[in-house]
Amino acid sequence: MKQWYESFFENYAQKYDKECFVQGTLGECDFIEQELNYDKKTRIIDIGCGTGRHSIELAKRGYQITGIDLSESQLNSAKEKAKKQGLKIDFQAHDARNLPFNSEFDAAIMLCEGGFSLMETDEMNFEILKNATKALKNKGKLIFTTLNGLFPLFHSVKEFYESAQKEGQSQCKECSFDLMTFRDYNTVVFEDDSGNKKELKCNERYYVPSEITWLLKTLGYKTIDIFGAKLGAFSRGDKLTTEDFEMLIVAEKYV
């Protein structure tokens, strides 16, 4: 049986690119470049690359990119866009819980919940972190975002979704947040690229900063920095607060 995230991305590439939460690519890539000291020799793996927005922008800027995703539909869209722009990007279909890479990359990015935090168990989410770490060289950098578990303690996730929703985009309803598991359960209503109306029962895991720190320390990261994640404006100057729906993590691997 397919999980909700497999069904959601089956035929949703064009509509996905219009969603409000994917409009910050340029500013996010500016931050990634800064973190990599603008070193064009850097090999980057984009885990959960979707339609390739970060991969394509970073390739345009001269970086070597491998983009991986579970969804063939999303990957086909990414390949098509890269081809139109004359970019050589290695897009591959893989499950982020089981990657074939070992100490090959200088940096790994996982942005906009492209894989991590969507899995149905904490163990599966941890497998994604483990595989991202395995793919990195010693002193490699992991840059990712995840849902901020501090936000639902002070705010209604349902109200947040409602305030962000726009006509023609996916809509969330029936939200409920479980304080025991830090999972948000909701029903997403959307129209796929063929115009079919669909409804899916989804759930996503929110993490608090101390959990992320502990998980990354377990995997051998020594430097772990956590910030608020502002759409299209990632910055080390943004201290994480309870107002941030997402958090941005930058960690460096030492073995």
C-alpha cells in the first residue's frame, strides 16, 4: 500500500512548483553558497530534490549536483527543466532511507521537508539522517530544514495552514496535533496536474531542537547550529523562536 507522500507526488509536479512554500529558492541557495564558501568544487547531494529547484539553481551557479527523490514524476519534471536550461545534473530515483552513497559528497541538503520528517515512524526518519550522513565525506556539511516542534506548543497549526493557503493550491483541513508523538495529522485536498481532485490523510513529525541535536550527535556531528527558517531568507542571524514554523539546521560531520 502506498504511503500518502508517494500518492501526493505521483502527478503533482507542475502544481507543486506553484505552491507558496517553494518560492524561496534563490535566497535559500544564496545561504547554501555562503555555507560552502562559494567553492565550486563542492559536490552536493540534494536529498528529496522534488522538481529540482535547488539542484537546478545550484547547478546554474557552477556546483556539481546529484539530486535524488522517491517520486519518478517529480524527477521527470526536474530532468525536463534541467535539459531545457542546458544543465548537467545527475538525477536519480532512490529512497532516502537506503542510499547507495558512501563518503562521496562535500555537502548534503534536505530542504522543505523533501523526505525527512515525512516518514511514518521516528526510526524511518532517523534512517534518512543516517543515510545522508553516510553519503558525506569527513568534514562534510549537512544543511536541512524540518518542522519546528516549538511552534505547535504556542500556536494552532490549523490556523497557520489556513492563513498560508491560496486559491488553486493544496488545502489542509481537519488538523490535529498529537502532543505525545509530536505528529500533525491532517487531510490535504488538492487537484493534480491532470485536474483530478484528490484527498489524502497525511501526518508529519515535528521536532524540537534538543531532539535534532541529540540525533545528530549520535551520528557523529560535532558542530550543530539551529536557526529559524524564513522562506527564501535563510540566515545565521535568525535565532530560532516559537514563531518559526520551520527550523534550519547546519551540521558538520567529523569522524
